[in-house]
Amino acid sequence: MFQVLSSAWALLLGIGLLMLGNGLQGTLLGVRGGIEGYSSFTMSLVMSTYFVGLLIGSWMAPGMIRRVGHVRVFAALASLISAVMVIYPALPNPIVWMVGRLVVGFCFSGVYVTAESWLNNAADNENRGKALSLYMVVMTLGLVAAQGFILIGDPAGYLPFVIASIAVSISFAPILLSISPTPAFGTTKRMTLRQLMEASPLGCVGMFLIGGVFAAQFGMSAVYATEIGLKLHQVSLFAASFYLGALFFQFPLGWLSDRMDRRVLVIFVAGTASAASIMAMILGNNFTLLLASSFVIGGLVNPLYSLLLAHTNDFLEHDDMAAASGGLLFINGLGASTGPLIIGWLMTDAVFGPNGFFLFMAVLLGVMVVYAAYRSTQRATIPVEETGSMAAMSPTATTVAVEVAQEYAIDTELEEQESAANSA
């Protein structure tokens, strides 16, 4: 672990600052939208464009990097992100915010690809798993810290947005000044969605559903909190609780995943998260119970991403694992792009009001439970000793990090098989 920190601390610091700026701008817009009097559906349009931008960027970023290189792409896109952060309060208009969120989503996709390529280049086969774990932890800590920074200054003014811009701008320095070799960049040949669906129906359906649930947490939690009248410090705690839960549950669930039928674990995790969503919908007027519910939901939903990835790998040959990552991320992006729009409609007064936020997550997670139970009757269980390891991944990770995680899972499995053969 210390070896990873010593070789990649500057890169991880820069990533943490990027996530601080990203998490801060999302929560700020949710609060500022309430101050400006925008409806929940209007804010859902604003929030969904971020995920559309991520989806577009995932297609275009690799080509940009191949043409002009990692350094130029990173510097250019991060500069655009920093500029958009201060445009938000200067031009408080839903159309401007939608365009800004689209640009920020597109830029973050390219920034993530670049940073993850450098991180992979800084790690070796012995510490790549630790590097991935640290990357996930730093990203989550950045999002948690962002919720505290929202308390500095009035969201109706400029200061919090300027802080987000500064965080992104400062992230350039440790990353660009510490990187010496430019990592090689290549893309893996993709599997078609049809091939992926045939290999793992639960993986595909689950990825789409989890994309919608994660988008709800990342994009609409502050909108919900503002709609129900929480104070600013309560909005901060509520949004942070989702990410704190992710840190708490990720590794215990990863340990369980490697020791039991993953479909059973999917059913249990999704079912518990769905029940917590229903509890929050019914008892959300109690702030303590609301925080407890969001902690459990965030803690269970985020590891589901890694769990579904590992489950899909169980039904793939080693050579196909990296190829499947692009398709899984695309499916996840589709779910994330449409999720806020549906939530915004559900949260309107004519439908369910603010409770539509938790209702949406409860239904999607409930559908996952039912479908996972159905799939358990359609295919024999793979013995635990024949399954690969689960690598902790963030739902915001790009194809680079996911492919690295796939390769790490393959290497770990091969080492375990070799160790078992030697001891036999």
C-alpha cells in the first residue's frame, strides 16, 4: 500500500480534488435550483445531461487521446470544467445549466480516462489491485469532502462555485507535474450487446438498473433534500451519507462475493436496499432515519456495480472479459442518462412529490431482485472455487479502470489456480 502511495500520491491527490469539484457542483446545483424556484422535473433535465455527456465522452475520449496525447487532453478538458463551474452562478438559467452539465460530463469522461491510464501505468502487477482500491477510496472521499465544502458560503452567491472551480484547477498541478512517462493507450475490441446479453442477462439488466439508481443518488439527492425543506447542513449530511455507506460496505461485500453464489448476494443486497428505500419513503420525516436509510442504500448500491461486473466475468472466457467492459459501461450509462428524467417526473406534485425519489430506487432495486431470482432458476450455479475475484470499482470508472480490474481479476484467479495445483 505504501509503495502505491509513494509512486502515485500526486496522481491520487489530483483525482481527489477533481472529485471534490465534481461532487460539489452537483450538490450545489440541486440546492441552487431550489433557490431559483426550478421544478424537480426541470432539475432532472439539468442533472441527466451530465450522464449524457459521460456517455458521449466515453466514445470520443479515446480518439482524442490518440490524436493529441494524454497531457493535452487532460489540460484542455479540466480547464473547461473549471470554467463551467463559475458560469453556473453567473448565468442561472436551466438551458445554460443543461449545456454546462453536458460539457462537464463529457470533459470528466476524458479526464477519468487520462487519469486512470496514468494510474495503471504507475502500478505494476504486484500492486495493481491495491492501486485500484486506493483509486476507488480516494474518489469516494473526494465526493464526501465535497458535501462539507457546500457549507462554505451561500449557495445563492458565487463562493461555493468558485471553490469547486479552484479545486479542479489545482488538481492540474500534482498530476501534470508528477507525470513523466506518457502511458501507452489502446482500446480493446468490444463485444456486441447481443453477445453480452447472451453471456450474462443478469449482468446486462442489472447494469442498466444500477445506472438509474446511481444517477438518482449522484444527481438528484440534493434536489430531493431541497424539496423536503432540509437545511443546508442537513443537505450536506444527507448527500454525504450515500458515499460514506459505499466506503463502509464495499470491501465486506467483496469478501462475501468471493465466497458464495453471487446471484444470491445480488438478491440480498438489492432487496435490502429496496427495503431501505421504502423505509426512507415512509419515515423520511425523521432526519436520523433518513440518514440511516441513505447510508444503507449508498453502501449497498455502489458495491452492486462491482458485484454485477464480477458475476458477468464468471460466464466469460478470460479473453472476453476486457472486451465486455465497454458494453457493460454503455448499458450502465444508458440507465444513468434516463434515471434522473424519470425521477424528476415522479417527484412532481402531480405524481408522487418528493417521495418519488425513493420510490424510483425501491422499484428498480425490486425489479433487480425479481430478475436475479428468475435467472437463478435458468442457469446452474457456478461453484465458488471456479469464480474469479471481485475487484472494488466505482460506478464513475471508465473503460480503462474496468479493463484493468478485469485483468487484475484474471491474474488473481490464475495465481490461485497455480497455487492450488502446486499444493495438490
